[in-house]
Amino acid sequence: MAQVTHSIDVDVPVSRAYNQWTQFETFPQFLGFVDSIVQLTDTLTRWKVTIGGAEREFDAEITEQHSDERIAWKSVGGDAVHAGVVTFQALSPDSSRVSVQLDWAADTFLEKVGAALGVDDHAVIHDLENFKLFIENAQTSTGAWRGDVPTKP
């Protein structure tokens, strides 16, 4: 399994950063590898992504979610095996830290080479920088889901 972990500080309150991250359908606006996400239920999303030129589709289940703290997910079926967690930490009333950890199985030769060369690390850093620009330039988050999902195995 390949793994990437990165953080970025954003100049918005933690609740605003968290609220935006709950709006999965906006991810293509700041995550370069995401083509589309459809929210099927409160805890199930359908993803279409392009990684290393290969298109993949899968569903992801939210396995844990606590307002202003964390969102964790794992793939359930489809073309990709991956899991992740994003955590939110208030640094001040007007700034917060967003930390992302992604784990996935690199399938193709190109994906394995990319993971070995750190292409995935650079992509996540770039996408976090895009998120920072997106959320800091918005007047408010595009929505929010403040529900709680207890930890699932």
C-alpha cells in the first residue's frame, strides 16, 4: 500500500474548513485527480478519478465523521482500493490546520512507478494548496453536513 500524509494551514476558522470538506461534490474544483463525486447517502459517495492516465470508479464509505475534527473513509467495491482520513485542528479563531492521510493500492506499472518517485506526494501537496486557495477566496463554505458518524471497522 502506498501512503501519503500532508498538512496545510488555512486562514479560515476550523468549522469553515470542515464544512467545505463535507461538500464532496465540490472536490473536482480543487483535487486534480477527481473527475466527479456523487453523494449517494450521508455515508456513501461514488467517485470517478483519473490516476496516471487510468480512469477508475469506486464507491467510498465514510467510516467515521465528527464535526470540526475528522472524516475517515474507505473504498467499497469498484476499481480502486484506498482509504483516508482528514483531520481539522483549530490554530486560532481564524486559522486551522487540515491534515490528510491517504492509503491506496497502486495497481498499474505507471501507478507503482509514480508512487515510488513521489508523484502522489506532490499531487496531494498541490491539491491541498488548491484547497487553501479555494476556501480562503470563498466568502463562505458551499455547504455543510454537521452529522456524526461513529467509528466503523
